[in-house]
Amino acid sequence: EKMGAGFTVLLFHTEVHWILLGKVPNRVIQLREEIALFLEIGCTEKENQLHEKIQDELFVMKVAYLGDLFAEVNSLSLSLQGNLPILHTAHDKMTAFRRKIHLYQRRVQDEDTTIFPEMTNLLDATPDAECHFHEEILNPHSGN
């Protein structure tokens, strides 16, 4: 509360349910300043390494990119759950998801990152990071 964070309870878990795992990267992005403060007083080498990572703009961009991708996979997963999903409907959803992935690949090749909302928000806030992100993340995966 003293830090003005939107979350006031810190829970420690050793495992995260797989469906919630997709939400973890976005939560890390939301809490990166608080995590950095927490790790700043780190006593171990691992905590010091994590502190450096959470303050590295490129690392944070990678986390946002993964968070946006995981959100899409989670959305598909949730849409396939329920009482006896019909095989035909599940097949249609999987086909649509494959098409969406191909669309994402084409947009990434064109350096259009607007399909990744968390990452786009970070890129808008830190324009210097955009060129590094395109060089290190998007270009190796663009099929060039």
C-alpha cells in the first residue's frame, strides 16, 4: 500500500496452475517496479541477477511478448473447455487459431507489433527499446 501498488497482498507459491501461468508474465510487467525494489535488497547472487533482469528493458519486452502470446493460447484453451465440446467446433477453433498465428507472423515480419498489447504499451513508453527489440526478438523469428 505504501508504494501505491494495485496489489496489496504478496502470496508465495511454489507452483502455478497451468492455465494461470499465462497470466504470470503480465503480472510481472505490472509489478516490475515493486519486484525490482524487493530484489534490490537481495542477498544472494540469484536475487542480484533477477534484479538486473527486471530492470533490463529488453528483458521486460521479452516478458511482455511472451505474456501476449500466452494470453492468446489461454484464450484458445478456455474456449475449448466446457461440457462436452463438439469436435467440429473444437476443430474450427484450432483452425482459426492456426490462421491467427500465420497472421501474427506476417505482421511481425512487417514490424507491426500492435497485435501484442502489453508489448506495444511498453514500446510506446520506451521508444529506444523498440529498435533493440526488433533486432533481437522479431527479426530472428520472422523467417528471414
